[in-house]
Amino acid sequence: MKHRALLAVLAAAFVYLPAHAEDGYDLWLRYGQQSSYPPSAEHSRELVHSDASPTLAAVGRELASGLGGLAGAPIPVVREPSRPGALLYGTPRSSALIAGLSLGLERVGPEGYVIRSVTLGGKAATVIAGNTDVGALYGAFHYLRLVQTRALAQNLDIVSRPRTRLRLLNHWDNLDGHVERGYAGQSIWDWHKLPDWLDPRYTDYARACASIGINGSVLTNVNANATSLTPAYLEKAAALAGVLRPYGVRVYLTARFSAPIELGGLKTADPLDPGVRAWWKAKIDEIYRYIPDFGGFLVKANSEGQPGPQDYQRNHADGANMLAEALAPHDGIVMWRAFVYASSATEDRAKQAHAEFLPLEGRFAKNVLVQVKNGPIDFQPREPFSPLFGAMPKTPLMMEFQITKEYLGFATHLAYLAPLFEEALDADTGSARKGSTVARVVTGELDQHELSGMAGVANIGADRNWSGSHFDQANWYAFGRLAWDPDVSSQAIAEEWVRMTFSNDPAFVQPVVEMMMGSREAVVDYMTPLGLAHLMGTGHHYGPAPWVSDLSRPEWNPAYYHRADANGIGFERGPKGSNATGQYSPRVAAAFADPKKTPENLLLWFHHVSWDHKMSSGRTLWDELVTHYDRGVGKVRQMRLTWEAQSGRVDAGRFAQVSAFLAIQEKEAQWWRDACIAYFQSISKRPLPVGSAPPAHSLDYYKSLKFPYAPGRG
Amino acid sequence: MKHRALLAVLAAAFVYLPAHAEDGYDLWLRYGQQSSYPPSAEHSRELVHSDASPTLAAVGRELASGLGGLAGAPIPVVREPSRPGALLYGTPRSSALIAGLSLGLERVGPEGYVIRSVTLGGKAATVIAGNTDVGALYGAFHYLRLVQTRALAQNLDIVSRPRTRLRLLNHWDNLDGHVERGYAGQSIWDWHKLPDWLDPRYTDYARACASIGINGSVLTNVNANATSLTPAYLEKAAALAGVLRPYGVRVYLTARFSAPIELGGLKTADPLDPGVRAWWKAKIDEIYRYIPDFGGFLVKANSEGQPGPQDYQRNHADGANMLAEALAPHDGIVMWRAFVYASSATEDRAKQAHAEFLPLEGRFAKNVLVQVKNGPIDFQPREPFSPLFGAMPKTPLMMEFQITKEYLGFATHLAYLAPLFEEALDADTGSARKGSTVARVVTGELDQHELSGMAGVANIGADRNWSGSHFDQANWYAFGRLAWDPDVSSQAIAEEWVRMTFSNDPAFVQPVVEMMMGSREAVVDYMTPLGLAHLMGTGHHYGPAPWVSDLSRPEWNPAYYHRADANGIGFERGPKGSNATGQYSPRVAAAFADPKKTPENLLLWFHHVSWDHKMSSGRTLWDELVTHYDRGVGKVRQMRLTWEAQSGRVDAGRFAQVSAFLAIQEKEAQWWRDACIAYFQSISKRPLPVGSAPPAHSLDYYKSLKFPYAPGRG
């Protein structure tokens, strides 16, 4: 008996290694067998085939492999429904059967879809239909999601259409493969081997994008390189476009404003110069010869050293409109970024985008969107919404979120960003019009813009798991879902994603979703609580460095942002300060201008407040600040416990990496907390509240740390 | 009937996508079910377990998963043999049963092994035994290889020991993740997340190395960075060492010679300065506190801008011996590279290593090896062997091969390098002593050196398939096998690798091995035939640029090497020229000095020869040169046909990538051929031989091509 027990132990020790450990490559597109599938005799007994187009062929492949995998057996593929439970997909044009149904497709526009339980020839069937092939594709992924999450109802009647027209990933990928602010390895674009080698990964990228409704990809960095517009690189981009096209993903590029000089040999890039205009027109015509459905340009101009129209005493509208005019005949668009701050400006950096762009209201061509970051500075763990939202009703304003976690712990910190996105989208701009949320500005619904869009700075790289960590996949996923419908709740998205990506086991879903939902606030607490911002290390942005105050440009210094002194801390942006609050609508401005009405989680963003200021908790500001830092670390500790309790409910490969990363996160949260407290205490000269431990090291120790090879540098 | 046929077609179109397409991650360690396994009742009916050490635990895991996979069913794991066909592994110390057998282990040294069919208690059994755990590990991989290649004999009696002591990969990997001359993505070392996150890939790297006998890894680039010697990075290296240790792979680092200045704040790095010596001693003692079995340093000094002892008027031996003295108490070694060429030198570059190092013969400390590239210049498609081999009998000379294909087409050209390695190892140095091949110099057998070694510059990166292409895995494999035994034939290694990596099907093995065996000569033909060298593009080394002659250092220019003029082509290195031939032993020198005795495949390396020189074929040199270029392109065309005929005998994933890369190779072979012929014809002014097509473009076109983002730059 004893001997047998030992052998059992030995056998367990030698348990088979699977051919490939689970590594996260499949994202949320997991079609492993579901015990509950098929849910009823009505569903998916057979698949009615169509390959009328490359897109419909892709729909067929996805449904056949997805449903076959989920059912644990191949789904019969037929030309005509032959029994109850047939699944049809397509458009009225691709299928006479679909054309014969009254589905109300006029409601769903060019990209929406209907999923409906119907009766065909007396037999129950399910139809996934769009007005276009790509509508059917989106519907197919919706249908698969229902099966994956065990949410497939008996009688289906789903109608969906995207609320923003452009749902784009922005890749800050350089032509040499480096990804600026990328924490998931090199760029997935292998420019050197393109156009000859089409990595199968490109197809999987397109599948993932389509599954969440993303319909465009800006392939190149906003810090642009004119080389991407040369024939050799256009040929490469065209090859990529060919892979992405069946999945409804259009290709966009970034336009370096000085390209007419660098590539064209012109003496100027002045947007009003006829030679420059002719050069761009010819270049754009050339691009469309390579990529007939090219989407257009994303432009960063006159910001952080990038060339732009101001180099020639022209304004942003002059620059954008020149490109827009040449793109218009091809139905191309310009996304002109509002992320600007001038090296010479003495004004509060938070005010500069609004100050530069508001005067241009009404002056942009019809096919121009102004792309605005969610907050006034730069993707901090928490910012108020940008005052541009609501301030330029005549101009389509595109939302720019950052999916990659430049300021929220790179790949190793677990921070689910949908609550951050949601907070920005749900913010009320305070305009007189009803329902004037940022979301309704961005969708164009508030101001009746036909053109609308949401961009996410991608967190995608060549790492096997795409995003550098398993939970960062959720941020890619959530971005797509919110771009399609900004009213879906971050909680619902988290649950959906967890079920698709990990498990439908309620004992797993509930605590893990809860952990995700609190994770962004944990980061805020241990990095930049109470409205603080921009306290990170110089250049690489890794780790805390609130003491930095000697960089050449004032607004590069953390000290510029926190303004801690013997009296207090915070940036006074009320009327007595920079009056950045005055850029908001009167109702919002009134709240932000008054420290008593400012939400405490933005207090130090808008106000310089005494260390002894009494907070709603009854604590002084100093004590409250320390309490937040402590709470942040404590939350991460709790996240670790939550995850460790899931051992056995998730595969060993992903479990181990998440565990290791959470350990890193706890270590780094402690480092952030300790370094910030050590520094702020050297200024506040106040004791730590009772029960709060002193920092582990001296302030000098934290200042001495150097990270020359931290990833993702600009 | 017609309807049924259509459905069959449809079903085929929707064939399941496997969860993961075959992507090459498993290298040659493939344990898929073999129909012929087990080959007889004598073999592997059960596995007698031992986990007396982490290494033996690894042996057990590898045998259990390997044999279980190959058999298609788990192998019973037991503590004692219980039936005929038991497989035992270990050492006389780990196993009383092994200790009781008379295996002749005294013959196999510390790393060798015996695999023997024996009788234990009247039952047939197989024993894999070494004097050390790692010996047993090497034996286990040998045993698995026999099963994988269907070469397991009924009665086994295998004795093997490595012929070189140090069998090392040199990673030219920077701390920021860039791999110099790497064509397989970023570095696999994720320095930023070390020591906290131990990527499972590190273990698979160690398994792959151990499977071919590689016992050391230089983690960092020879163009060294002192930061790798700081405590933070030593902690990271120690974490890696912990993963590699059970697999017998020791960790080495590169030492930046100026580290005492950069890290220690000293004013000098003079190797005879007492402060410098004390700094290195303390640093080395510190390293051993982190990594108790640290292997030692690889040093590139006074070469291509790297600091070194000559900066202080000391010589290479002074520098090497200083480090060696501090390493000796820990049994560490120094590998001092002979790859030197001075910016000021006016001498033939091919002569410089010999000229600098020969005077130092006998002056190196006991624990120093001088690491010599196979040829006198720099890893060209063909070079003669370096004249240092055979010239320094008192000094252990370590071979440095380049596995990464810096000069042989990066990742996309199929070039099996074992014939290149073999050609160098088999070369006769011509010394008076018998059997004086380069191989026997390198193994130390010729000069009775206990210390010996072979280094390969790794072709490994984060690409899923490790090496950037499937066939480049064979070069990693072959390097390891030749380092273990330089007498194994390149053909035998190719066959072994093909069987393990792809298929045992003779219809696949024979043509694919033949294709591999001819592939390096194809590259020689379309890039640098007849002894030409160094004709590639500047900096990135991508593509042809024989016309370049304006770089600041003469020996950076292709024109320096080919010396084509109106009369002829080639570098005169005989007595009337640079007399580089005089660096070889008299017998070899006599052959190389005389154009009539020089092998034609090295003719232009050693001689400037008239365009009208009559070759053995009867053709003029000019016609012969063009014929070689044509032949190279033709061979690649033939390789494509060979591969296309294998469709269906190999998985679709790897088949497609190899196909695509061969198409790139043909395109680039044509480009090399056309550009070189266009250029050389502009000098030779001779017509192309009948039947040879003119270049597709003008010489100016080829000169105009620019590749600013070609991968792998230094």
C-alpha cells in the first residue's frame, strides 16, 4: 500500500508535459470544447456554407472551427439547410434565403448585424446577417462569444451596430521593429521580410481585431518616418493590407509632415506651397495605387519635435486640410492629433491643446478628425477629461486612449483599463445640450457628425501572448468593445473576457472580475493618488521619480506637476492659478475651480492644497496621501491572494506567469509607495500616520536607482 | 452523387484548423508518436526513476515525456526494475544497480556516458550511465535521438565523451534586447523582468543545448557593456544560471575592459595597475557570490573600437592574464578573442590576428584560451582556415564559428553551415606533426592541452522558431554535434536532424539532406565565388555592394578585398603581394603562394588573377566567374523544386514558411548575381559567356538601393 502510494506520487511527478504549454497566444478566441454546447437542438446542427467573398470565406472558417471546437466534433457543412438547427450567415446579396427574410437590416448600417432565430421551410434555423459581408463577420464573432460565455439564448433576436465609425489601433511601431512604449517585444510587423513573407500572425491579428469590431490599423508610429511612404514600404504595407482586408481592417499610415523635403527633395513643406501640395497629391494618388482602400493619415505635428505647419507660420488646420484635400477623392481621412505642447510655451501644459485648437474650430475640412487624448496631459493613471471634448462641436473629435501601459506599470502590473476608459467616456462635458457626455461627443451623436472615431494606442508585440501579459489582453479587448459601444459597462466586458479567455467557472469568474475591476484604482493609489500625475522616471517612465526637477523643459519635470512645498502640494489650476479650469464648460469649471467641489480623486490636479487640509475622511491631506499609498500596496497584496486561490482553476502556464507578475507588481507598488513617501515627507516634514511603516530605504537610495535599459523608450 | 462530391469538397475546405499550427518551437526535440516504437520488447517498458539531483530529475522528465510521446502512451515509472525492458539512468553514486554494473565508465570522463543493454536479475534492461549526472543527461538525449531517428539497435553498447571541453554559444545580445547580427527577433533574455520572471523558454533553451552537448552560454555581446557586471545585472544572470544549471549549461559573461573606469570610478584600466587588478579581483569574487559555478569571461579587446590593454601600451597577454589570475581561484577561465584589426594598420587585414598574437605564444596564463575565428577575416561564405591554427602550440586555441548567418543571407536563405564548419575543422595545418588538422588543434589533442573549446555565435532569438527560419535550427544543432565530436560528418548530422525535426520518410530525408548539403556552396556561388569575400552592403551587410570604396577605413570597403581592375581581380597575398601565405606552415604556404597550386575555390582570396587566366574548366576566369554566379542562382532554383516536391510530407505551417523563404532566396540570389556581374563587367569590359543573361537592371540601379532598417545591425 505504501509502495503503491509512492508510485502514484512518482507518476504524478512525471505527468506529461503537453506538447505546448498554454501560452496565451489564442487570446479570447478560444474554442475548446464546452460541456454545455450545443445548448439546444435549435442551434448549429449544421453550417450553411457561403464563400461568396474572401470575408464570407473567413466567416465560414471561423464558425466551422469555432463551433466545431466548442461542440467537440465537426459541424456538418451544407449548401442548403437540411434539418432543424441550421446556421446561415451572409447578406441579402450573398444568400437568397437571407434575402427572403424580413430582418430589419436597414437599422444596422454598413457594419452592423442581426442575429435571429427564424423558421425556414418549417425548420428552426439561426441567421447571422449584415448588409455587408463584414457585418456578417462581426455577427459571427458575436454568436461565437455567446457560445463561449454560455449566454446563447433559445430565441435569438440581436441587433447591433457600431456607434463610432472609425475603431482604430494606433501602433507606435518603428520600421526597425522597435515599439515605442511597447512592452510586449518587437513589432509584429516584420517589415524586412514583407511583402514576400506573410506571417500567419498577421491573420490572427486581423481575426482578433475583427472579433471586437476594430476596423482599422495605423501601422506606423506617430513619431513618423518618411521612409514608410517610399515605394518599397508602400509595397510592404499593401501586402499587409491584403491580409487584413477580408477581416474588415483597413490600413492607415502616419504622415511625416516634412516628407516633401525628405523624400521629394523640395525646399519646404509649407502646406500652402503649391509644390508641396502637388507632392502630397501625387504621393497620395500613388498610395491608392498600392492600397485601393487605404484609410488615410494619422498626423502628429508640431509636438515633441515633430515637424508641422507651424514651422511655416501656418496652423494645424492648414496642415490637416492640405492632406485632406488630396485624400478626399479617394475617401481617405486625416486624423490630426491635438497632443501638442510647445518647447517655448510658458503656459500650463494642461492648457495647451485647448489653447491651440479652439481657435481652429470650424476651419477643418470635412474629412478631418481631431484626435484628442482622454485627458489634458498624457495618459496618466487618472486625469480629468480633456476640455476639448464639448468645446468644438463643429469638429469631429476622435478619442485617443492608450492601451499600452506606459504610465500604469508596463506589462507586469495588472491594471484593467476599461474603468479608466469608461470614466472618461461617461464624463459629462457640462454643455447646455442634453446627454453631453464625452462618449456622445466622440460618437458624433451629440453634434450629428457622420465621421467619428476612437483610437487605442496598441499594446501588441511579438511576445507569444501578444500583449506582454495575459491580463493586458483584456485592455485590447475592452478597447474594441467600447469603441463599438461606449455604453457597455467595464464590468460586463471584464466578465465576458474572463469567460472567453480563462473559464466559465463562477468560482473563478467572480473573484477575478472583482480583482480586475479594482486594479486600476490600485495603480492610482500606489503611483499618483488624489489627482497627482507625472511622477515617473525620466525617459523610460519606469518607476517613481517625483524628485526630478532639473530637466531642460519645465514640463518634463515631475516637480512641475506636483509642486510640493513646505505648505502643501498640487498644481493650482483654478482662477487664482493657471485657470485651466476655465477651459471647461461653466458648470464643470465651477466645480473644478472650487477645491471644496472638486472630486477628491482630482484634488491635486486642480489645486495646490495645504498638507493640513481636512479631507472628507477627517484626515489631513498628508495623512490621506500616505493612506492612499498604503492602500494601493494593500490592494495588490489582496490581488495576489485572490489569484493564488485560483490555482487549479486555470492552466499552469498562464497561472505561473500571472503569479510572477503580481509578485513583481507588489514589489514595485511598495517601491512607488516608499519612494514617493520618502520624497514627499522630506518636504511636508510631517510624521507618518500611526500604523504606516516608514520607507524601507532612504530617499537617496531611491534617487540612486538607474534603469538604462527599461523597455519601450521613445 | 454530384451533390455528395460537392459536400466533400466543402468539408475539406472547412477542415479544422489545429489549435496551434506547427511553428517550429519544438526544434529537434520532437516526441510525436513513432509507429516503429518501441522497437523491441527489450526497450523502455518502464522507467526506473531517480531524482537524486535536479539534473537527474530533468533526465527523468525528458525520458518520461519523450518516450511516452514516442510510444503514444505513458511509460510506467518505477523505483526498481519490475519486468524485462526497464530503462535505468544515473551514475554509480545515484544508483546501486548502476554501481553494481561493470560499464567501463572510467573511459568517458566527467561528461561522457555509456548506453548499454544489460541483464539485471535475469531480466533484460538498458542503462544510461555517466560519471556525473550531466553525463547521464547527455546519454538520455542520445538514447532519445536513437528512437527519434529509428536507429535504436537491439543490443546497445555506446560509449561517448566530448572531444572539446568548452562547447559554448556566444550570444551577441545587448541589454536592451537587440541582438547584434541577430535575425530571429529580440534577445530571448528578458533582462528587464529578470530575476523575478523566469520565462519557461529559458528551460527549453537549456534542454536544446543539453541535447547536443552545449555546456556553456556567454549571455552578453562581445561588444560589451559594463552594466552587465553591476549587482542588479549579476542578480539577473544568477537567476538565469539557476535555470540552466540542471542542464549542465554554465553561464559566462563578456568583460568590458574599461569597466574599472566606468563602474569603479578608477582613472585607468591599465592591467598592470594594482588598483585595476584589485578592482577586477573584487568584482570577480563578487560574481562568484552570485553564481558559484560562473564559467568566466569572453573578451573582445582593442578591436573595432573596444577598449583593451593596448590603450595602456600593454599587450593582449597582459590583459588576459590579469583577468585569469582573479578567475583562477574559482576555476574560471578567460576566452580572449584574436579577432583584432587596428584602424591604423596598413597591413593586409587577413594578416593582423596572426601578427598580433604569434609574438604572445607561451605568454598566456594556464586558464586562458585564445578564441580564433575559423578564417582570417570574418565569417565569409568561404575563407581559408586561420593561420593561427597550428602556429601557437603552447596556447589553447578555441574555435569561433558563426552560427548566425551575418554573411550568408540572414534568416531567409537556406544555408546549412556544417559543411563550412567541417571544411575548417578538416583542414590540414601542415605542421610536421601527424594528423595536424585544425580539429585536432582545437580539441587540444595535437598539443595535449587539457583546456579546449569551440564557440558558436548564436542564431537564437525570440522568434517562435528560435532561429528565424526552420532550417537555421540545423546550424545550431550541427554546431553542438561538431563541438562534441568534430569527426562526425556534416551529412550524417544533416540526416539525423532532418529525421528528428521533420520526418523519417526516406522520400523526404534523402532529397532534403541533399538540398542542405549543397546549400552553402550555392551561397558561395551567388555571393562570393572563387575566393572572393566581403562584397556585402555596408553596415547591415545585407545584399551586394562590391562597388563600395569610399568608407573611411580601407578594410571596410569591398573594393579593398576584390581589387578588381582592368587586368584582373583578386587580392595578391602571395610573396609578391601581402605575403599572408607566409603565415601558414611551409607546406600549406607553398600551395597557397602558387596560383597554380591554390585551390580554385580560394584562388581570388590569395591571388590577383588576369580576367583571361585559364581555369581548369578551360574557361577564362571572367567566364568562370559568371558561370559560378549563374550556377548559384540555378542551385537555388533547384532547391525550390526539391522543396515544392515535399508538399504533403511535412506540416503546412513549416512547409509554407520554407517555401516563402526559398522564394526570397531565389530573388536575392538573382540580385547578388546581377549586381555583382553588372559591377565586375563595368571593370572587366568583357562580354558575358554565351547563354548567360545580362543583369535585369543597370549598375546604377543596384547602387541606388538602400536598406536603412535591415535587421541585426551592430
